[in-house]
Amino acid sequence: MTTRRPFGLNGSPLAAPHISRRLFLAGAGSFAAAAGLPALPAFAAERLVLANWGGDAVDAYDTAFAEACREATGLALQIDGSGPLEGTIKAQVESGSVRWDVCDTELYSAFRLGGEHLQPIDYGIVDKARIMPETYEHAVPYAYYSTVIAYDHERFGDNPPKSWADFWDVEKYPGKRSLYKWMSGNLEAALLADGVAPADLYPLDVDRALAKIEELKPHILTHWGSAAEAQQLLRDREVSMVQIWHTRAILLEEDTGGRASFTFDQGLLNVSNWAVPKNNPAGRENAMKFINASLAPEPQRLLMENYRYGPVNPEAAAALPPELARLNPADPQNIDRQVMTDNRWYADEYGAALDRYTALIAG
């Protein structure tokens, strides 16, 4: 949610290409053969290329999905962690040089790209029974993530923050804050802090949200650009609270031995999605077979274990042990405490709202 990646239209720089450990071994095997050394295991020539957002996600996705991909398609899974930005998908399709088969795509980006750039999902291959809460024409949810409040638990003790109003309350909860530099989740947080009821959140009142963010500006140390930066700010106690993806908040809690913690209260719940560019190299059918395989209980469990993304498969979610269920943002004990992100609003309004938000935080 995580790293949870930047959103597709945010203009953030592409990450350096990141390949999985399996592909590294395959390349090493080729080098060894050329050098007359014992060969390491190598991939088959044909591959299905999965684009995600890099960092820890590369190995986590490789662990969760590589075997499922091979069994479903006969193809080796190659993970490109350079970041499937919406504009890059569009450019690949329009140039006729498509290099990705399946992309980890924001739902609002899939709405915007639509049938002009994405393959329609073949629900004759992709089993709808493996997906909750709903399905879409050009995207398939494969995991849940949430934007949450992480805080200095040692500092706030038995009275931790439980809402975005608490995040904004610097008298009751002293210390600097940090928000995400690309806006996503910030407008909702600001409106909830200003007293808007969750049921009345959308369409977002951008003017009101920006005014509330401006109110907090003197107490914002920085607007973070990477989740690792957000973690470090709280780990080093430069801030007392930070807005962050739940996956990174969990890592932060684990890394600090509980000195830092987080809450799902008023978390902003969202889904990560698969989308298939038109004319993908491995073919439409193989992409759909991979998607269906990725939604099976075992890959979903592995992704939760290794990356803390909540399963969309109801069977997988129900089978999680209690220690993992409590960390699943879509678990019944957590889901009703949160607000579901309206990706239709983002599809229509994100670009213009982002320009205004960026101007505000730069001023």
C-alpha cells in the first residue's frame, strides 16, 4: 500500500529497475555457463512480466506469485519494480512497445485508462468468487491496504490518537507531524479532522480540506515522498505522528519493539489492482490465467504473510490466524473502523486537486 507505492498520476520519479531474486539467479546462471562454471537454476525463455512499485514488494510478490504463475501459464514470472505509472502504461500502448503483461495499478488509473489502453478482464477465466467486494471491467482487486495514523506509542502511552481530529490536535498530542507529499489520503484525513462524517466524505470538499491542511502547516515537519522516509521520521522521533500505509506502520511497530504503533481507526481503506495493457507480450489469456491464480488462497496467504496486504479472497481471509487477522485492514474487526476510498472521485478530480495541494504545501 506499500513499500506501498506512490499513486499513478503523482509525477513522482520512477524508481530504479528492481528485479527479483529468481531473475538474478537466472542471469547468474547464464554468466556461469559462459565462464565455464557450474550453472545456477535458470528461467525458461518465456516470461510473464509483472510491473509493481519496487522495494520490498519485488521479493514479496515473487514469493507469493511465482509458483502460481508457472503452474497456471507455464511461464516464468519476471517482476519489474520500476513503477507502472499511468502515463507509462499509456505511452507503451500508444507506441506499440508494450513490455508489461500485468500491472499493479491504482483503481482510479484503471478507470482513466479504460478500454482504450487496457484489456477487458475475462471473467470466464478470472473467478469472481475469489474477489471481494466487487469487480470492475478493466481492473481486478487483488489486495487491501490502508492509510493510517502511526504514532509514538511510548510518548502517548495509554491515551493514543484514535482519529484524524487527534492527529490535528497538537495541544493534546504535542509534536511535529508528517503527511504524504502526493495528497492521496490527505484530503480525506483533513475533512474527517474537521468534523465531516465518513458517510458524507465524498465528493471531497477540496477547499475545506486544503484550509484544514493549511491550519496544520506550522506543525508539519515535512511532507514525505517515500514510505521509508516516513518510517525514519517516527523511528528517530523527529515527529510524533505520521500518515503512512498500514504495511509500513506494521514494520515500524515491529522494528521499534512497539515504541511506535498505529491504529486502523479512521483508516482510509483501498484496494490494489491488476490491470492488463492492450497487446501485452505474453498474451491476454496468459495474463488472465495469472490473475486468477494470484487470487487463489495460497498466494493470497503468502502475500499477507510477507507483505501484510489484506487478502481479497474471502476463503484466504477467513483462514488467517489471529496474529495475522489483526493486521488485515479488511478483517471484520478492522473494516468497520475505516472509510473506503472513492476511486471514482479520484478518476475525475485527482489531477486538478493535486495541483492545488502541491501549491499549498510548497508555499
